[in-house]
Amino acid sequence: MTAITIPASMKPLFGQVSEPVSVRDEQGNVLGFFTPMRQATQEDYEWARQQFTEQEIEAARSEPGGFTTQEVLDHLSRLSR
């Protein structure tokens, strides 16, 4: 993903955003969308936990294979070169 750095003068404007918004130019043309970052809450974790049964969680844990986080990051790093 490409990043765009905004001027410091615009940071307060984006800091006030609490939900996804469209970003437009002076003529009203949509340039894109901005979704602010937020910290996960306890309610988020509780909701996620309710999406799977204990049996499904155990089945996923016992599946063979898989990769460590470092292996995934190394693989992604090689792809971006």
C-alpha cells in the first residue's frame, strides 16, 4: 500500500474523524475514503469470540502446518522487493 503524508496543518482535521468519511477536492469530487484507526475494545474481543464455538477453535489449533508471524513477515518482505 502506498502512503500519503498530510501536512501537519491537516492533522487536527483528520483527528476529529471517528467513522469512515469521503475525502473530496474543492470541486466536490471524491478522491478516496479515510477510515480512522481505533483501538480494539473488550466488546470487540467478546464479539469475535462469539463467532466460533470452542470446538471450531480447537479444530483450528490442531490443524497441521501453518506459519509463524516471522515466517509470514519474511515471505511478505520477499514479495515486495
